[in-house]
Amino acid sequence: MARLAAVLFLASGVRLAAAATAQGFQPPSKGPLVQSANYTSFSNSTLKDKPTCKGKAFNRIIQVWLENTDFATAASTPIFESLAEQGILLTNYNSVTHPSEPNYVAAIGGDFFGMHDDNMYHVPSNISTVVDLLEDKGVTWATYQENMPADEFYGFNFNAKNYITPGAADYPYYVRKHNPLVIYDAISQDAKRVKRIRTFNDFANDVVNGTLPQWVFVTPNMVNDAHDTTIDFAASFLEYWLLPLLTDPRVNDGETLILLTFDESETFSQQNTVFSVLLGGAVPLNLRGTTDDTLYTHYSSLSTVQANWGLKSLGRQDTVAAVSNVFSFVAAKTGYKNVKVPANQVPQFNLTGVAPGALTSAQFVPFAAPNLKARGAGGGPVLTRPGLDPRLTAASLPPPVNMLALNTTTPWQMSPRTTSGKSIIPCADATCA
Ligand SMILES: *[C@@H]1O[C@H](CO)[C@@H](O)[C@H](O)[C@H]1NC(C)=O
Ligand SMILES: *[C@@H]1O[C@H](CO)[C@@H](O)[C@H](O)[C@H]1NC(C)=O
Ligand SMILES: *[C@@H]1O[C@H](CO)[C@@H](O)[C@H](O)[C@H]1NC(C)=O
Ligand SMILES: *[C@@H]1O[C@H](CO)[C@@H](O)[C@H](O)[C@H]1NC(C)=O
Ligand SMILES: *[C@@H]1O[C@H](CO)[C@@H](O)[C@H](O)[C@H]1NC(C)=O
Ligand SMILES: *[C@@H]1O[C@H](CO)[C@@H](O)[C@H](O)[C@H]1NC(C)=O
């Protein structure tokens, strides 16, 4: 059934939007820095982090990803309008594909590897991510996932007590498809790194104890991020969660950059431009309340941190200049030269069909090594991980195979029945998709 829906959806190119539920926003906690029983488990420990690596334009970056909203919809919603007045509104920031999961994966590993659905995947440990780049320079990091029931949670989703409508059935507030770090084995299968896949109760704990890391990826739950609800619901969430943090120096000090963005737009038949705003103390005073029409994508968050901290690169889309411009004020401070892409040469980022890659069963090709000759915005070489075979270049790989016709799936797809624990269960039957 799930596969049939996916095929119909791909064929028609029209979004099968879940009807916005009628639920109204309710705060999940007494405040963003107060732990809550609505989050299933309490924090066990605070990270030990202190900022260690000084950046050229900022010392901390916090990305907050909302869901499935066209630029114009957010731009005409009051809270978003007032946030734009406090920061730099990026008017030409694009997601890289549809639907959700490949966008999240792209922002961490520099590619979506052909993925065109929200199934349960994992990426082998020889594929590098932003975490490798950050650790290489001693930049501290963590992700905070709202309603993830516990640190290191590996499952496909989690149904928690319905805190909005008490007594109603448990609600799938947490989904793995919006938690990109857990999808990469280089992070989730590493005993030390996996502790940095954290809950919102940990966020409260880490901030209050003064140990919020320098690179932070925040995913609100499925109602707060507008996925199952409306932009007004997400606006109420921002009023509850983001606004107080903007005035709290433990989160937003004078050297913090906050990227508020959306995973993708809602209307698949248009360019995939999403409302994105740069906020925080690191935004130069003279640029607050301005707009920037430079062409950016989710890959720009990779190139921007590379430029800021002088990091190595992934040698994937993060080093393709036309899709990875560095946020202009950071480019200016680091000496990076952005490219100007003529309007008629801007790629269509609203892909909905099947593209060859390791994370698609329909046109499977193995993972390729990155382009080892590429140079990223940080200036350094491409960082590779143990187990990477550099001879497996994109050009050397075999032609795509339709695994579905062979009644199997890509080896990197798992059964969504894996709802807990850390074991990897390969998916080899048709019920997986
Ligand atoms: C859980 O959320 C509900 C709805 O906002 C709220 O009434 C309740 O106080 C919350 N529980 C805790 C422990 O914060
Ligand atoms: C804290 O530890 C307990 C016991 O091991 C566990 O059940 C709980 O999920 C942990 N909390 C978090 C936030 O991971
Ligand atoms: C600070 O961290 C300690 C140690 O993990 C923890 O016991 C305490 O609850 C934290 N403080 C807050 C306010 O979360
Ligand atoms: C992508 O958007 C363009 C308009 O920018 C539109 O012409 C095209 O049909 C869209 N592609 C899909 C697959 O919907
Ligand atoms: C990455 O590792 C996987 C699993 O060991 C292996 O099958 C694959 O060939 C490797 N790919 C590259 C590009 O090194
Ligand atoms: C795939 O499964 C179908 C239905 O069970 C069967 O008819 C077909 O022969 C199988 N194909 C292969 C390549 O095994």
C-alpha cells in the first residue's frame, strides 16, 4: 500500500498532503529550557563541551528545520515577517529535492544518493559527513530531536503520549526521516558519537549547564514543525521555543548564527525555494532587516561551516560551487568568492522522480567515492573515512539496476519494523517499502 501510494505520487507529481489536523498548539513543556515528562525520558547527562575552535564569522551555528511550506506562505505569516526584520532573509534559498528525508541526508553528507522517498535507510560508515569535518578541527556538535524518546534512538518513528489531546491515541511525534545524523553509520554506529544524537530534554540540560555545542541541528516534532499541522501552528511553536532563546545568551551569544529554514516547499510543481532566515548575534548589525538574493541550497550550510572554521570538505555537492554558495556575510569575512548563476541556468530543485543512486531500489548503483580533487569553501582537501575505496569513482560504477524487479531492495534499506535498539536489520522483502 505504501509503495502503491509512492508510485502514484511520483507519477502524478502532486503532493499527497496529509490533511492538516485540527489540533491547536500546546506547549510541550513549561519552557524550552525546562525538562518535560511529555518527552518520554529525562536527560541523563550533560555534554562536557566548551567551544574550542574559533570561527571567522561565528562560533556556533544552530540550524532549525521546519517542514513543507512554500516561501510565500511563511513570508506572509507574522512571526516569520518579524524574524526577517531581525536577521537576513535569504530570498533564493532552495531545498535540493522532494520529499523530506533526502533533503535532511543531503545537508549532512553532501548528497542524497538518489533517495526519492522517506523509507528507512542507513549509509555505510565509509561515507564522510559534516561530523568528520567538524571533529577534524575540534568543533563540538550535537543534534536535538524533539520527542525522540531517548538518546541514540534508532527506530523508524516513536508514538508518544498525546500531550495536545489528552486521552487520544499515542501520536507519532518523532520520525527518523527528520533525524539525518542517525541515518549515517559513521555517526550512529560509533559509541561516542551516537551520544550526541540527543533529546529536547537534553537540550534543556545542556543549555542550562552551559555546554551547548558549536554545531547544532534541531528538529521540532511533527506538529511543531508544521508537517502535520499549519504554518500558524509552527509560528506558535517558534513564539514558545525560539523567541525566548534568541534573548538568552546561553544559546544566542554575540557569536551565534541561527539558520531557520524548511526542509522543502509544499508545492512540488514550483521551484523548491524555502523561507530561510539568518538570525543571532553573529549577524552584523548593519545587515539586520536586509534580504540576500544569492542562490543558496541546503548544501550552503555545509560550505558555510567549512569556510567559517577552515574545514576540509566532503567532495560531493558541497564542493560544486553553483549549488553551494556560502552565506554572503560569511563569504565576505572568509574571503570566499561566491558564484553568480544566471537565472536561466539555476537547476530545478523540485525533483520528484527516480535518480540513480545507492539509496534507491529502483535505480540502484553502489556508493561512489567523492571527488578527491575537489576543493571546498574551507580550502582544505577532501576528508575520507576508513574503508573508502577511492577507485570506485562515479564513472567506474556499473549501470543502475532495478532491484524491485528482482524482488529485493537496495542493501542500504532496512525494515521499518526496526523500532528500537541499534542493530541493523537489512530489508530484503517487498513489505519494506
Ligand atoms: C505536557 O503538555 C501539556 C499541554 O501543553 C501541558 O498541559 C503539560 O503541563 C505538559 N507537561 C509537562 C510536564 O510539562
Ligand atoms: C536515561 O537512562 C535511562 C536508563 O538507562 C533510559 O531509560 C532513558 O531513556 C535515558 N534518557 C535519555 C534521554 O536517553
Ligand atoms: C546539569 O547537569 C547535571 C549533570 O548532568 C544535571 O544533574 C542537572 O540536572 C543539569 N541541570 C539542569 C537544569 O538540567
Ligand atoms: C519544477 O518547477 C518548475 C517551475 O520552476 C516546473 O516547470 C516543473 O514542472 C516542476 N517540476 C516538477 C517535477 O513538478
Ligand atoms: C563503502 O563500504 C561498503 C560497505 O563495506 C562497501 O560495500 C562499498 O564498496 C564502499 N564504498 C566505497 C566507495 O568505498
Ligand atoms: C518476484 O515475485 C513475483 C511474485 O511473487 C514473481 O512472480 C516473480 O517471478 C519474482 N521475480 C523474481 C526475479 O524473482
